[in-house]
Amino acid sequence: MFDMSELAGVMGNYPTPFYLFDLDAFRERFEAIQQIVGDDVTLVYAMKANPFLVHTVTGFSRAKFEVCSPGEFSICERERVPMASIVLSGVYKEREDLEHVMDACGGVGMYTVESIGQFLLLNDMAAERRIQIPVLLRLTGGNQFGIDEDAIREIVSHRDAYPNIRICGIQQYTGTQKRKFEDIASELDKLDEFCDSLKEDCGFTVQEIEYGPGLKVEYFGDEAYKNDLSGCQMLADKLASFGGKYHFSLEIGRYLAALCGMYVTRVVDMKVNRDEQYLIVDGGINHLNYYGQAFGMHMPPVTYIPQGGEGVGLRQGKGRVSPYEKHFEWTVCGALCTTSDVLLKRALLKDPHIGDTLVFFETGAYSVTEAMYLFLSRKLPRILAYSAGRLEVYRGSIGSDVINSRKGLVRML
């Protein structure tokens, strides 16, 4: 596990801003979750949460990968992910990409179906190759993803007409950061009822359910320091209540990866504008993204490290305070030319200086992929990874100007 006492040495070798992913912490959480849900439950890593961790997941032999785009599939190819471990998902699947998957790669372990048209396309392509492919039918949660109940009944009722497709079961994911476990339990109960109806009405037995629970990660306030696995335990108990009726696969991304990451940035300027104190850092919202954050109003887990001093966890001021107390309140902004680039509001600091460091924690999921990287053509941050006492550079600092300019890259035709 990464020791924060080592951070000064890291910063001496690598200029800020940068991400640092603790692979040991990621493995530990993965193993703990697997132990809680049991070996009979398959963990499917939603790689969109953090594609830099894909090679680490390959170390878990029973793990699978949810792949939602041709780019994600290419990453899996470069990381030599076993094709049998890939669940090929995505609301849109293009024929050209499917041809590459089926012909060049020999197919994958599972295909998800997002529409009747997609089902027919997969069937036709499998028939052309005289193979049978396994699929999961995605049940909609009431949005653009998946297929509604009647369409699934129509497909399974005529499944004998499609011998090149083996329908294994149902997939469902309705969203992330579910606040109440009761919502997850209710979804699973409704899934069970729907599967029962397929057996009763269509004579079809669902063997597998791939379910994205959307377990919550706390990002703000005191709760951010209490991210235990109690939600996972409640989920495991709920799955056990079905008594082996289905093989469950759990699609998880944020819940696995969030806690393994930190984002490091430095103070590069200070100012007071109309009695409000500002710190400017060399990073910004083009790198840092927390689900639910808005204009720095919520306090994530962040440590402030003065030059040559000990780090201190930051707290947030209460707003309406005396002039003396307000003296300690600082608004932390990034380097972007937009008023939206606010990382922290009313952060309580006694004596900040240019050159001090801020370390934002719980940035292992989505921040590295969802932040607005290309805005203002600034550099992408370095990606560092730590494991077993070794630090490795996964990506150097890359200028986004080459992407945002017509003369920056050779056009590929």
C-alpha cells in the first residue's frame, strides 16, 4: 500500500498535476468484495470507471470485463485480456466492430443485446459464420438502454427460430450511486418476478443474471472517511436469499476503483478579490471530477501539505462567520479560464503559500475519464501507478493541443 510519507519523493521526480493509483489498495478491495459475495458470484469490472486498471484485474482469474466501446475493446486487446472474460456491451454495436470481434479475435465470452435490431444483427452474423454465440438480453430500466419486457418475451418466445444465438439470461443496470439499499433489493425482486414470468409464459429458464447494483461511494463530508463494505454485505445477503436459483454476475466499477486513486496538484498563485481569498492550483476541473460535486460546494477527502510540513485534512467553513474566522476561508480554483473551475469553497487554511500541495483522494473511478480534458487545450495529467514498492509511469504529460488543432495530428483515413 502506498505510504503518504513517500509522496514528497514522488513530487520531486514528477511535476504536478498527476494521478496516482494504488494498485495494492485496488487488489485488496477487489479481494474483499469477492470474499463477501462468495466465489459463486462473478465480478464484472466496468472498465469505463478506470481503464488504467484493466491489467490489474486480469490477475483475478474469475473476473470478467464489461466492454462498452470499440476503444475499450482495443485496450483489452493490448492488455491481452482473455476474450472469454469479456462481456461485450454498449448501446450501439457496429457491424464492422463485431466482425473484428468475431473474426480476428474468435468471439468473446458474452454479448449483451440492447434492441431487437441488435439481436437480429448478432444472429445474422453468427449464422454467416456457422457459430452459436451466448447473449444476455438487457432489460431496460425505463430509459434509452435495453429492451422492454414485452420485447424480451417476444424474443424468447421465438428463440428456436434463432439457433445461432444461445440466450443465457438477463442483464440490467439502472444507474450509479443508489442511496438506499432498499432500491437495490426491490430491483432484484422485480428481476426475479420477471424471470419467473418468462418461465411460466414462455417456457424459458433464466440461468444467469448480470446485475449492476450501483452501490454508493461516499465522496463528501465525514462519510467519505467511512467507506466500508457494509453495502456489499447487504447485497451478498440478498443474493444468497435466491438460493442458487441463478448464477449472478455483478457489474461493478466505481465501488471497486474509487478509493485507490489520488490526484495531486500545487498552489501556483494567491489573491484576494473583494474580500474573498483565492488559491489557484495547476490542475482543475479538466482533471478532477467527483460525482455530485458542483462549484466546490461539497468537501471531498483532501489533504493540504505545506512545503516541508505535515499534511492536514481540510474542513469546510460554515459561511456566515466573523471577519476573523473568514480570514481562514479559501476558495481553491483551477487553472482554467472559466468561473466554473472551482475545486473547493470555504476550505479552512491557516497560512497557505505558493508551492504547497493539495492531495484529493477517492479519484480512482471516473475522474480520470469523465473530466473535461480537452477544454482550453491544456496538458493531460500524468498517470502514475504504485504497487509493491514500485512506481511506474502509465502515461506521461500529454498536450491536448495536438487533438484540438487541425494541424496537430495526421488525419487517419
